[in-house]
Amino acid sequence: MKGAPFLGGIKPNLADLSAFGVLRAVQHTPTFEDAMTHSKIKPWFERMEQQVRRKLVGGTRFSAGHSGHCELP
């Protein structure tokens, strides 16, 4: 990520959403806890949770533009 908040840079892209979906699927498992505790992924995961929550509460959907970035109106 090289200092960027997301894999897509300043905005989440499809790679961010894909990785986030995989991690959310195992969120209540020892594997997830291990990843959050023994890697540097937790801050990114928390940023993604905020982005997804913001979109769900706001009633809008993620959409991938031609750039592969998820458009966040």
C-alpha cells in the first residue's frame, strides 16, 4: 500500500473490497484474530469497515468505475 490508506490508493478499489470480503467471512474465527493480532492489516480492515458502514448507512452502493476504483459519492 506504500503509505496509502487502501490498496487502491486514497479510495478503496476492487482489490480492497475483495480482500475485505474474505476477511469478513472469517471474522469470528481464530484465523481472523490471528491475522488482526500478528499482521499489520488491522488498521486497513478498520478503514474498510468505516467505508462500508458509511455506504450502507447512507443507502448507496459501491460501484466500480473504469479505473477499478470503487466510487464513493
